[in-house]
Amino acid sequence: MYNSYQVTRTVLFSKASPNLVLVSVGSGSDLDLTAASASSGRASVRVFNTLTIPSTGVQYNSTAGKVLGYGLRNDVGITEDRAGNIHSVGKMLMLEVIDMI
């Protein structure tokens, strides 16, 4: 697959809330000014409730998903600790999102 942007996707199914799936999408480039907007769908982590997603699916930047973080460039690792807190790591960046689930 060829794209002119940086293709990074990471998926995590929550253990604390099994109906939630977290998806990370990378930035459009090394300097992606659109990533400063939560609605762009770039360089962000969103959470989706699998019980409410229609069988036809949804667009990543739709209101069906809740934004957990944005402007994150390329988060390549997402994990959930025992308390259900979400942590992600990307290119030289550490993000901790607490009590979002």
C-alpha cells in the first residue's frame, strides 16, 4: 500500500471495558498542522463502543468515537494498566490518559 502520509495504526481492545476498542491513527506528515485539531482524525487516539457501531462501520473522525488524545504524531503503542487507565507511546512522546474509560 502506498500513501503520501505516514501510515500508522494501533488497535487495543479494553480488558476493563470489553465493548471498547481504542484506535490510533498517525500524522499526515512530519509537520502535520491539521493534527492540532481534534476533528481532523490525524495523529490521534479515539475510543469506540463496539455495541453502538453500525454494521456499515463509521469514519474514524466521526462523532461515533470519543477523542482520547490528539496531536500525538504516531503513537505506536497503546496499553491499559490494571486500573483501566490508558497509556500510549509514540515518537519521543509519552501520553497518559487517566480515567477516560
